[in-house]
Amino acid sequence: VNRRPAKFEQAEANCITWLRKQRDNGLVVTSKTMRKYMVQQVRDIHGSVQGHANFKASQGWLKRFMARHRLGWRMRNDNAVKSA
């Protein structure tokens, strides 16, 4: 499978770390939240460097990001497993 390489490696690494922390704390991360976080990371790291200031973290980016890092979306499940 020929996947597009990450353009913002450090920002993506920060996103993965953040996503794992959120999940470890039992927090829900939506696609919208993930995209906003990535845009902020790109701006924090690259500032307004030409070509970076217009990064939008589109749905297409998110799909490729998730595939690149073998991440999946988890559905919220309020049903607790009870042991007998």
C-alpha cells in the first residue's frame, strides 16, 4: 500500500501522544477535536511559515493519519461488564 508520508512529523507525534493520554484517562476524542489539535500543533511548531499556515487538517488528512499510525476510532460503550 502506497501511503503519503507525513508532512508534519513532529506535530503528528505530538497528536499521537496526546490521543493516547486522552484515551488512557477515559476521555472521548472526536474527529473534530483531533483535527483542531493537529492544526494547533502545526501552528505552534511551524508558525506562519509559507505552506504551513494554511494547513487545515481535513477529513482526508485525518483518514491518512489514522491509517499511517494504525489507529482506529473507538465507540463509547456505557455497558459495564459485570462479573458474577
